Amino acid sequence: MTAPGDPRAAAAWAALAAGQTDAASLFASAIAAAPHDPELLIGQAEALLAADAPEPLAHLSAAAAANPGWVRGQSALAAMRFERGDPAFGSFLQRALADQPGNGALWNAWIALLAGAGEQAAAADAARAAQAHFPDAVLRLIEADHAGLAGDDARAAGLLAQIPPMPGRARIAARHAVRTGDLAQAASLLDTARSEDPGDLGAWALTEVTWRALGAPRGAWLSGQQHLIAVTELAVPESDLAALAQLLRTLHRANARPLGQSVRGGTQTRGALFERRDRVIRTLVDAIGSALADYRAALPPLDPAHPLLRHRNAPLAAAGGWSVRLTAAGFHVAHLHAAGIVSSACYIVVPALDAGEREGWLELGRPPEDLRLPLDPLTSIAPQPGRLVLFPSFLYHGTRPFAAGERISVAFDAR
């Protein structure tokens, strides 16, 4: 491994984060100095992908083949291959599992890979196969979760009936109860889930749609208070928006949607966009910082019981940042960002849209399809260049498809 503080490795990682064109060569130098540090190979592959280099995954693939138990490398390689549109994206990980079937971390990675690719039934089957090596309730719970997401209610119900109370069970059982129409049972299970982990935004998201479907008075407290959702126009000149759009187009090098993300019919940038040093990125980040401060100032009072307002008096900072480019018929499926406090959508390029059909509009609060809950969104918001939408991270959100053109947006979570 690279020695802590090694300047060559530090320079390579910093160059990758900043989007420098010499990042790949800096990684090559760092690897020459520390050839046994596998993490550097992941960074090198990211840099080569960013540079649109030929055979960008060759070194990482060779290392993964030579070290089947290297879970981080296997997972990173599979994700990169998926985004390049490789139909055999998981082949290295499959071979690693065949070589080391008793490696629990590899099973976890394989299940997560299948789920991230949208293959929920296959993920459930993988969790069942793993139980031949690790017969425990956690894997049965994982199997039940993915079986439910795949629409196999009977399989999910049978598994849940076998699983004793344990962390995570109440939320997964509640999701199953929502799917099968037992909202009262779902609400009770979600009370348990939130008491076990008050910070579980997945449980809060399910709670929000369940309370709203039931007409529970608590729903207004959770998602109906003023200023939880804010729409603002950023103080970014049109010329800077145009320059930002040009820059972002150069960063959308993937051929397929990102693994485990909500994008359909588009691509998403890799890495932390807000770490880049480009002037137009810095201008955008500054404008977002001002908007976040205004948003926090307008929020209702501190409320320790509320998943957002418990953080009311803490400064908010945009973390990471990424860009999404959608083309004709592109959209986002309903999802949430479970690691944030406040989530966002910031529009850079918007095509001509049919306002009557609400093409391309952002929908906040519409449940994911697997919940089978016929609930309208809390609100729908039209995209406009330079517009920033801020909302609690516990709200499900997605977008409607649009017929033609290009839409480029930037998003982040505030923490």
C-alpha cells in the first residue's frame, strides 16, 4: 500500500478530483513507486476513462483477474464496465465467486451489482445461493427485499414470515405491506423502523407516502410545512450557463446509465463534480452555497423529531455534485438520496417542452412504481435554465420523460 502522505499518490488523487488532464500520468508515476497498492489502479482507471484513453480498464482488469478476492477492485471494475455498456459487466466478479465461494464480501458485492443493474429477481436468487455458504437471517432478509422489489409478493411474504425481529426487517416488511395494500400495518411497522433508527431516510420516505395515503394528520407535519421545498433562480449569467453546459458535455463519456442510479435514457458524470477547479464550476458552487444559506434561514423552527428540521440550525454544505444528461425520452425513476439532508435539482440546459403534458417536470413525492401506490406527487416543478430546486432528502422524487432534445442538470446532496 502507498505510505500515508505519499506525495505522488496524493497528487494523483487530487488531480483526478480536480479534473486535471495529467491525472492518468500522475497515477502511472504513483503506481511505479507503489506497485502493490491496488487502490491506485482504480484511480488510474477513472483517470483513463476521463481522458477517453484506449483500453482504459486493461490494468484494472488484469489486477482483478489476478486477485479474485479484491472486492473493491472487482466492484469498481464491474461498475465501470456497466457504464461503458458492456453486457458482460459482471463476468470478473462471477469468476471471482466461482474461485472463492466462501467469500462473503464477494457475495455482497455480487448481490449489490445485480440490484444496481435493475436485476432484482437475480439479486434475490444470488442472496438465496449465498445462503448455502452463510445460512443466516440477514441473507434471508436481503432475499426478501429483492424478491419484493422484483414483484414476487409470495416469495417475499414467505421469507419475512421466517425472519425474527432484527435491524432492517421492519422497514422491508413495511414496504411489502404498502405493496400489498395493508397501509395500517405498514404505518405500524414504520413506527418500529423509525424508533430503531431515527435517521433512516428510507423509513421516513415510506412513512411520508404511507401517511399521505392514509390521510394521517402527521403527514402535514412531515412534508407539508412551508419552505421545506424551495425553487430559486440562481444568480449565474446566461453566458456562464452556456460555458458550463459545454464543459459538462465533455464529462459525459459513459455509454450507459450509471449503476444503481435513477437515470434512464441518459448518462451521469463520475466523481465529485464540485471538486473541479473550472471557473464556471466555482461560480455555480458559490451560487448554490448562497441559495442553501437562504433555504436554511427560511425553514420552520428547530424540531428534534423531524428528519430535516432536527438539522435546522446546522450550516448546510453541498457535497460531491454530479451532472446528468438526458436525451429524448430520458427521465429519472422515483428514488431518494438516503445519505443527504437536503437534495436538489439544478437545470443548466432544458429543451423545448410541452408544458401541458408536463414533459421533463420534476415530481416530488410520487412513490416508486414497485409500491403500487396511486398517489399524486406533492408538487411538480417545471425545469428552467438556472433554476435550483431544494427539498428534503426523504422525499421520493423523479422526472417525467420528454419527447426530444437534450436536458443537462446538476445535482448534489447537502449535508
